[in-house]
Amino acid sequence: MTYLARVYITLRPDINDPQGLTVRDGLHSLGFGHVASVRAGKYLELTLAADSETQASEQVTQMCRRLLANPVIEDFRFDLLPPA
């Protein structure tokens, strides 16, 4: 079966986010001064084959731990959509 994984990778809360600060400052300069903070991250969509939802979830978790996210500074979560 084919599954779609929507993966969200973000910096851990205690890690400085210079990209987020730059975006916030840009928003302020455009008149959106009410924006208090911005955290930047990554979004990926993966289509993968697996025999079950459990197997697909385990595969995506391993992909995130081994390549997609830096476990020292990033957290990840994902939504797994079953085959249509």
C-alpha cells in the first residue's frame, strides 16, 4: 500500500532561530508589528510503500531520526495518510 507522510521539522524551543527573527523583523517593517515571534521550519511530503500503517509510521520515524531532522537541535512530527 502507498502512504503519504506529511513531515514537520522545527527547531527545538531553546534553539535560537535567526531565520524566524529575520522574518519577524521583515513583517514588522511591512506594518505587521503585532507579530510577536516567528519560528521557521521545514515541511516535507513523502510517498512511501508499506504493508501497514504501523510499518509506514516506523519507516518515517527512522527517516526523520537518521536523515531528515537533526536530533540535537530539531524536533519532528508527522501525519500519515492512508492510501486513498
